[in-house]
Amino acid sequence: MKRATLAALLSLGIAAAPGWSMDVFQNEKLNLNIYGRGQMIGVGQYVPDPYRDHLRVYLFMKQARLGVKGRYEDVKFDTQMAFGGENVNGSNTDLGLLDFVADIPLKPLGDDGWFKIGQFRVPYSREGLSDRGYMDYAERSIGTLGSYQARDYGLAIMKTKGNWTGTIGTFSSGGRDVPQRYLPERLGVPYMATRFGYNDGFDEDIYYVRAVETEAKRTVKAVMVNAIYMQDTLIGHSSALQARTVDKNLLIDAGFNPYINQGGGGGANGLGTIGTTRTLQRGNLFWLGADAAARKPLAGGKSVGGEVEVNWGGYQNRYGVIHLANARAQGDVQIANFGVGVRYSVLQMDKKSGFLSSAAGGTGTAAGANVAQRVNNNLGKPIHEITPSLTWRIKKGHTLKVVADMPITLNCPLWYDNMGNVAGARTPLGAYAFGDATGTTQNSLLATPGNTTGLKTVVQGRMLFQFQF
């Protein structure tokens, strides 16, 4: 069986970096490759906690993925499944499907014109599109919590001409793995995403972004702008945006956006009652962003690289308007099998972000009162994250590597579960840190009277082991 050359694979748009995908079968019509990745992560964390230990230690299976990609004649395809702890969906269909996409040549657009259909990454944000197997950090930055669009199913058109490239697509807005439900609808404007700009070789294409290329042969760079717009569609008792059960960014998370699921019915400004089929409002969502990246080879096989990115988004309906912004800058030096880098990220949430309680005796109200009360989550101040990192590539490329980094989060919101300070209650449970997989959703505990919040500095030490083929 004749193996395809590197040049032939790249001409088909199939990822062919060292250690990433193995040829299984090839003939004149079919080229089939399999790939996989495993990641384990250990985390040591310092969280100022008045009730539990300040020092915490965790160990997780972060990623366990398996995929198949290739082409049949001139159609490319890619399917990727997730089996690790990252795939806690939370819906009634806990599927593990990440990608299931076909790229079909679009003849009217000439060469390098493609029609994409299936489930794949929404083309927005360099960090959001970056493959985590090719990062020199154990996780994306804290700013990505605000603007991450993740995967969705839909269709898109992509065209490249020289170094200029662009795409536009429409998606369900419900995220990946949404079950079939045929419910009454009130249609809005579909979830539309576009990304375009200049790329002279830094990225494989708009949808395949690798943060660190370890064998840079020449200076490469990319500058992109992207945008998203949608008017939500009401579906049954909910809406398209609220159907998302995984990878929900903070702007569309009802725990942080106090307007997205509200309806009339008492409380200050008519807020506090979860929307019903009669009172739920269609909201308008937008995102605007830009990013740039470059890498320059140095003598002796070394290289330097850097990235910058900014994003601004907003949501509004008849009950209110909320905005969110983030920014990121990072740089690195690659020396032989080692990479040294530092990343800065800032997340600026709206001072109106937070949780609205309509429960009796909500925070700040008299016992028995049924008044909607805004809970102060201390979310109006910028959250800063500084992360130095060190990467050791045991094998060439990103096949086998260890990544150690240390995020230092300033003005990190903490949610204190005080067990309501009720007389005779058990010992308070302790503090949850914003940005953690659990802490990002724990602000709902503030609906319980007596629970509080605070802003502290949280320090983590993370070590990630990765093997991929």
C-alpha cells in the first residue's frame, strides 16, 4: 500500500503534522487516517478559604479522543469523538461527538472554495479555534470563558485566494449533540458567523489553528477579524441559545446573564421570574473580535512567536442589556525540544452580570419575602490572569510532551458556601473559585441567604501529560 507524501496530504487539506494521524488505507479514491489523543492533568491550587484547606490537589483524565479523517475522491471528511472528563454534557443525550464534517469542493468559487456541512468549530476567535493538543498551556486562558463559541452544527462556505481567506456560516446556536425535539417555534435571525483575513502559512486554514509550530522554516503570520450575530429563536418553553448544555460562554449563561431567561412577574424592573411561553423574550446577540499571530525562526532551530486577541460581545432584550469583553497577549521561545512562554489575559464582565433570585427569603430580603434580589457577585471588576509555562517535548513535535504552567488569577471571584449560616447547620462547605469547571456555575448557590462572595488572588500549578498519534 503506497503511503501518501506530506505534500499530497497538505494539498488535500488533511492534517499531517508529525505524530498527528496515521495512514490506514489509501487507493485512487480513498485516503483514510486515524488519530487520537490522551491527556492527564494534575493541579495544585491555592485558594484563600476561611473554612477548608487553602491548598488543594486534583488529578483528572482531561482528554481521551479518537478520530477518523481523510478524503473520498475530492470530498474531505473528519469525525472526532471525546471520551474523557471534558465531555460532561449535562443533557439527556450524553453523546461524545465533537466533529462530524464533510468539506465539499465548491466549483463556482474556483480552486480553494469549499462547502462545509456537519458539526464543527464555529469560526470565531484564534484561541477558541486553537487545537489544545498544539498549545504550550494546560488550558485556554480565563478570557475564553467569556467568548468561547466551541462547536455547533450547520453549514459554511470557505474561500482562499492567495494569502487572503474567509468563511461565513450559519449554525443552530444550540451547540453540539442537541437531541431531536420538534417543538413550537417563533423564528428569529439565524446564528451567523464570519471570519476573514490574511494568512501566509501560520494556520492550515481558518478552521484548523495550531498555536505552536515547532519546526518553523520561515516567518509566518496571520491577521483575522470575526463577527457573530443572532436574534434568538423561541423554542417550546425555552430558546435556541438556552438549548446549549455544554460549552456555554458567560454571555449566554443564565447564571451570569440575568436577562436571557427572564420574564415578567414582579421584582425590581419586572425581573426575577423565569420566562414562560408567554413572557420569555427573544434576545439579540453579537460578537466582534480580531486577532493576530506571527512566528519567526532563529538560528540553530530556535523560533519566537506571539499572539494577540480582543473580543467584545453583547446581549439585549426588553429586560436589559449586558456586555462582555476580553483580551489576550502571549509570547514564547522554542529551543530544541523545549518551549518557554508567558500569557496575559483579562476578562471584563458587565457590572450587571450575576444571579437573580426569586426564591422566598432571597439574599438581602426579609425572611418569607418573595422579592427578586440581585446578588452581588463582584463581577464588575476586570479579572486578570498571568500564566508562565514550560513545555518539554519528549518526542518530536507534539506527539509526547509534558506541559507545566502556573496561572495567577488576580481579582478572582470566590463563591463562599456558608451553609446559609443557619443555626445548627453543618460546618460551612468552603469557597469555589471562578474559572474552575465547578466554580464557573456555582454562583447559583448565592441564592441561599447567608452565602457570600469575595475577590482574591488564586494561584495554580498545573502539569499536563499528553500522547497523541
